[in-house]
Amino acid sequence: MSYSEQLANRIRTRLIEVPNVQEKKMMGGLTFMVNDKMCVGIIKDELMCRIDPDFHEKALEKTGCRTMDFTKQPMKGYVMISDSGMETDTDFDYWINLSLDFNQKAKQSKKKKLNL
């Protein structure tokens, strides 16, 4: 599965001054990890944002926002933003900032131990 390189570059530019950012190909798209925690990503041409689950329902009221259902199961705290929800820099920054804010309090996934 491919992802929007234009959107990837837009995210890279926005996160350039954020410390501890890593890119990982994951879920058939591209994920940006901040402090070893999933923060934002791209699936096809949509922006995926990890947000505070307590804010999830409110976020769905915004233009272009829907619940992430990548696994065919709705995932509270993860939303997908279409082009209509991030047309302006202000809209785009809103979603990135929302994800960065939650990243500070999000729990890190447990790393799998390798059996050697």
C-alpha cells in the first residue's frame, strides 16, 4: 500500500523542530513516532492522529474527521483526517498539535523482547 509523499513532506516540515521524531513504515503507510510513541501517520492520503480518547467524540465534529477503523474495529483515540479537514495550515496544525499534546501523556507500547 502506498501513502501520500506530499502529506509525508508536510508532516516532516511541521515536525522538523520536534525532538525525538522517528519515521516507521507501518500499517501499509508511514508513522511518525515521537518519544518512541505513535503520534501521527499516513494511511493512503489521510492523516492519522493519535489523540486523547476523552476528546475523541468532540474531534469527530470537526470537518473531515472520522474514527480510525483500520482493523475493521473502531479505535477510540485514533482519528483519520481527510483533505477537507486539513486544507489550511491552521487546520493541519490543529491536528498535529492535538496529537503532540496527547503524546506527552500517552503510554508507550511495551517493547517485545527478542529471544536469542
